[in-house]
Amino acid sequence: MVSTEERDGSAKVAAPSLRLRGPLLRYRVLAYTTGVALLCLTAAFILKYAADSPGMMRWAGVTHGLFYMVYLVLAVDLALKARWSIKGTVLVLLAGTIPFLSFVAERKVTHHVQAGRKL
């Protein structure tokens, strides 16, 4: 039995195409990792200036910087393969610089890519 959506051709595929699964997974992992590293860096800044304890700054800044560079490359890779707009790409790239925003951006990007929509 064929549903009316299938007959009309209006059924939409919710899963991302095969060519976007790998880039999306890599982006998601680095978005979370970059977000956690940024939260560690934020805590390090607070400890450095509020409690005069600069120890955490030695590794938190470098860690976030390394993860953010990889995040940029993977986000651009996904943007090119998903054919995002320049504005959407830049906003996603900047999401790794504001605490908690990389988590929000990751969810939005995932929903858009899985729905087959562009940013």
C-alpha cells in the first residue's frame, strides 16, 4: 500500500546523505571538544584573575587553540560539502569562540544537515 505522501512525491528523507555523514560526525565531535576546551579556558581565566592561580592557563589556552584550529577546518569542510551560505559558515566558525555557543550551534547544524537544509 502506498501512502498519499509517497504518491504525491512530498515525502522527505530525514537522514543525511552518505557524503555528509562522515563530515557531520567529525564536526560534531570537534564542536563538543572545542566547547569543553573553551569552558576549561574560561575556568582558567576565572581562576587566574579571581584566585591568583595561573596554573591551569598553561595548558587550557593551548588545548583550546589546537582544538579550535581543527574545528575550523572540519566546519569549513562540512560547509563546503553541505553548500552553506557564507554567513552561515562564518557564524558556525565563530561559535567556537563563545562559551556554550558551540553546543547550541552543533545542535542547529545537525538538525539542518539531517533535514537536508542549508545554513
